[in-house]
Amino acid sequence: MYSETRDKQINYYLKLSGAILLIVLALFTIVVSGSISSYLGSVSTNKTITVTGYAEMNATPDIRTLYVNVEGKGTTEKLAQESASVKSKAVNDALKSVKLSDADIKSQNLSTYPEYENNCTTAPYGSYRPCVQGAIKGYITTQTVEVTLRGDKLDKAAGIVADLTSKGVTVQTGEASVENPEKLKTELRTKAISDARLNAEKLAGALGVRLGKVDSFNENSGGGYYPMTAKAESMSMDSSATPPVISNGSQKVTSTVSVSFEIR
């Protein structure tokens, strides 16, 4: 009787242990399956390929600035200003003759100041004693005219400079550059992105996958336009003089992009 009761208890505990073990295994399977599913989903959303695209072009400048320095001298302020005014009018007439607009001719930095005599005496053995500022011997009026050359006027820059310097003024050329560099950058970027997509399509075909949407984008633009600068010497030129050579130059501009595409 005792043995039969004991066997029943053993069978009960064995069944209970088996049931607990099955429950634990079921819970473990659910947790592991969920983790695997979550992991596979993360991998799927992060599957990408990354390619580069490249574009280049030679930028030709379409704008240049000239700085015309006018100077007039006289024994009085009025005479100095009148002398400068005569030269300024000659400069303006010369610029109008090549059909420059008023918006591209800007007068600035007008000033009149005295010119002093310097009293410098010679010391023994040919050296000089310090100069002492003397009396006013006259006045100087200066003015700068900023001139903008656009389009086909750039090709005439040398002739324009030669004509201006013949009026008794000095001319310094500023930068020859691209007037709208942002438009150039946008055009290059578009070409580089097209090149990147073409490279991505080739790579996707080789891998046997399809391209999805863009995941990330980076741009590295180089070869920005570096303007060429030239100067015209101060000179008085006649009609037979050879105009100075002013080169506008050019610069290769590049754009490199890196694009990551999702694949599926």
C-alpha cells in the first residue's frame, strides 16, 4: 500500500516537472524568435551601397573690376579739385564710348588734402638730417572710379585700360571671376549626382539587387575658381602704343559627391 502511494507521488512530480520544462522551453523559444526577428529587421533597413560621383568643367570668367585712380593738383583746393574733375570727365567719356552702363561706373573715395614742402638739410659727409614739415605748397585731390566689365567687355579690357591711362590716370585691374558662382556649383552638383546614380545602378546590377531611396549624401567641391589678377602700369600712352596684355584665365572646377542608396 505504501509502495503504491509512493509511485503515484513520483509520477505526479515527474509530470509536473515535465510540464514546467515545456513551459520554460516555450518561453525561451518565444524570446529567441523575437530577438532574431528584431535583428533581421534592423539589418534589412540598414542595407545600403555607397558610390561616388564626379563632374568637372572649365570656368570662364565673365566679370572683371577696374580701379581708376584720378589725381589732380593745384595751388589751391579749388584748382586741385578742378584738375581732378577734368580727368574724371575724360574717364567717364571714355567709358561711355564703349557703352558701359551708369550702374557699372561708381565714383568713390573723393578727398582733398594739402601737400607740404619738406625742409631737409644735408649734414656732413653726405648724410641727411631729419626732414621737417614746411609750408603748404599746394593741394592734391584724389578719387577712385570703380568700373565693372561684363561679358564681351572683358575681351576689350586691355584696350580700355590703355585708353584710360592715356587720360593721365592710373588703372589697376581687380579680379576676373564668375559673376554667379552658385549657379555653377549647382550645375556641377547635379552632374555629379547623376554620375553617382549611374555608378550605383551598375553596381546594383552586378550584385543582383535593386536600388531604393537615397540614405545619405555628402559633397566635396574642389577646384573653386581662382581669379587671375593683372595690373596696368601708370603711364601716358599715345595712339601708337601697344595696349597691355590682360589675361582673363580659366580654372577647372570639380565636384565630388558620395551617395548611399538603400538596396532591396
